[in-house]
Amino acid sequence: MKTKNKKLQLKAIRETEGNPNIMSDEVFSGLVGSMRRKGWYMEPSTVWEYEPEKYRAISGHKRIQAGIEAGILDATFRVICDPEYTEAQARLDLMEANHRHGEDDEDLAKRFIGSMIDNLDIDIDKIIENVGISDEKIQEILKEEHVDFDNTVDEGKMPKTIKCKKCGFENLI
């Protein structure tokens, strides 16, 4: 996979729609405080350049949000710039990053996985294989019938965007 490191404006990076990863307010506040004191010095977050000069977060969503709130304007990111990279792979990579570094909101995870199954023709076995999540955990998440993400947005219209009141980071819903 073709990647490069590139300094980007934090506010120029879009959230991946439906990202189910959550963080408690207490942990998020601690991350913001740390970034105010130390800046952005940890490993770079990964973003996908899905169109020229348009970027979407794959990993590090909360670090991006915390950086914005802490007043950090830009940081170096690992940019996926591979023309073979797809929406399906982006979502699988996001789920893997979440699985390794955080906790998912059950309802958001259900919608996110459902949208992968319904819209990207990704089956549960591929999710298990790529994410490293167990079949039992997937079944637990999907214990109720998953939401058809297509039906949550009016056809022909862009998905709705919500904006974090604290930092202005946008997330598609």
C-alpha cells in the first residue's frame, strides 16, 4: 500500500461516517490537556486521501478532535495515497484500529457494520479476518437485525453532518 507522511491542517480532515469508536469525557479531557501541554508528539494518525487534497480519518479520530480542541492547527499524518485503496478497505482498517485502540458504541457499531454488509458487500468472515474481532463479538454486536444505512439518508442527498460543539470536528451521520 502506498503511503507518505504529510503535514496537514487538522480541520481539513473529515471524520469517517458512522465511526463507532467512543471515548469517555474524562479520558478525552485528559487527552486534550496532554496535547495542550505537550503538543502532538505521539505516532501519526492515518488518513486516506480519497480525492486530491481531500482527507478522511482512518485512525486517530479522537486525537484529531482533541488536537483541534487543544488549539493545534496542523500535524504530520500517515497518508494513504494508493489509488487501489477502496471504501471497503478504509472501513475495515478503521474497524481494526478501533478494535485495537478503543471502545465502540454498540448502536453505532451495529450501524457501521450493517452499512459495510449492505453497501460494500463485505461479509462477516471478511470483517473477522481483517479486523481480528471474534465471530462471537460480531454476533453480539449484530444480535438484533442491523440497520440498513442506505435507508437513513434521503436518496440523492448528502448524509447529514453533525459538528462537535467543543472543537468543530465534523462527523457524518
